[in-house]
Amino acid sequence: MARSRIQIAKADIVSHFDQLPNPVLKLKEVRDILTTQRSFWRLAANTTAAQFISFLKDHSKLKIYEFPFPQRSETAYVWGDVPLLQVLLNIKKNVHFSHYTAVRMLGLTEQVPNSIYLTNERATWPTDPPELTQSEIDDSFKRPERLTANWIEQGDKKIFLLNGAGTGHLGVVVQPANDDDGRVVQARLTNMERTLIDITVRPAYAGGVFEVAKAFELAKDRVSVNKLVPMLRKLDFAYPYHQAIGYYLERAGYKPAQLDLIRRLPMVHDFYLAHDMPDTRYEQAWRLFVPKGF
């Protein structure tokens, strides 16, 4: 039986994909490869991208990963055996690992989370936050924390794709991280200071306030409060999250000079360590309600 043109060109196609700098592709990138290489590979003019992908899936190392997020499904075309973490970093441009996933990558937990958190930043910087009254803060934090529904289950993992405020990727770094199989991935993730801020703002995305407190404890000899404070100022939250951060720092035994950097920030209102706490006590030094026994 005569071989088709794409079968004849298979060795050249495989060689081309083997040399790609990034083995994780979007559909447009696969289409662009087909367009630019069609003549060299002598493929039929009527060979479609769907046919090209189907052939590679059946006869080469191409794998197709589907991520059916409720807000928008994402598909990745992966060449070879690539760690899931590396695949996820390429499902959207410039996404980064955050919250509990960054906590784990930075060594700030003793747990092995089964959830993966990715953040996709909006392009624009947020507008100036509104001035809040005490009653508005009270009403907001008496209600449950608003959590994203944009997550999927894949195997034994839950994968969350969060929509983040545009910050110009403030505090996002690239550093090696291990996947579950011990393979090293060059990961984009929030650095120590930004991670501690993010999990203070959204403790539910980090295992809850006890896990957040543990992260502050494990970060004590590594985090720079001198870097954290200007980052906090730049993020310019409407709510006084610095009061919660100050409490976590004090609870973890940080130095008085480090605590003073937080105390210099204004404390105009009472605040809450988390949403919807059933039983609380009041920490006068930080004007903060925290769970009883915490």
C-alpha cells in the first residue's frame, strides 16, 4: 500500500517538533507550524490542522490535554512526556502559580496539597479602592468568603484558574520547582512576600488560617518584611489586610523591628482575620477579630 505524503514526511515532522524550544503548544502554534512547513514537508494542500493533529496524536509523541474550566475551556498540545505543572504554565499566556501551590513550592507548608492554584492576571491595574466604612467591613466579613467556581478535577487533583487583579506581575519570579514525580520544572510563581500577602487575603486558597499561620512561621528566617511592606502599599487594597499580616507576624515570633514596619501603617478600622468566623476574640494591638483559640 502506498504511503501518504504525511506518512512519508513523518521523520522530518518528528525532528521539527523534537527541536521546539517549548513542548507545550496552543492550537494557533500548531497551525502556524503546519502553514510554514507544509511546502518543505510536501504535504497536500488540503491537509487540515485537525488532520495533522490527528495523525501526530496517533503516530507520534503528541498528546492532547483538555482543561474544561467553566469560564473557558483550555486545550494544550504537548510533545512528549511533560510534567503537568509545565503544561499548566502554558495553558494561558503568563499565568503563574499562586496561593497554596506557591506555598508548597516555597517550602512553607508541611502538607501535600491536592489542589493546584494558577492565577491569570488582568491586563490593567485596578482603580483606586473605595473608602470603606466600619459597617461595610463588618457586613462583608460576616458573610462567607467568595470563592471561584472556575476549577476542574483532573485525576486526584483540583486545578483552580483564578482571575487576578492586574499588578504587572508584581512579585512573580521564575525558579525551579518539583512536580509530584520529583521532576524539576522552571516555574513562574509568586515570591515569598507576595505569597504571604495573597494567602492572607484569601486564606481559603491556602488551607485556612492555621495553614497561613504555619506559612508565616516557616518563612520567618527567609522573608523580608522590608520588601513586603512596599509591595503591600503598591497593591493598595481597600481592606486593611496589613492588620492581619501584623498579627500573623507577631504570632510567629518575628522581631519587634519587623512588627514596627507594619505598625506604621494606619489602623483606622477594626478588621477580621477571615470571613464568617462563628466565634471570635479581639486582638486590640492589631484591631483584629480572630477565631477563638487561635
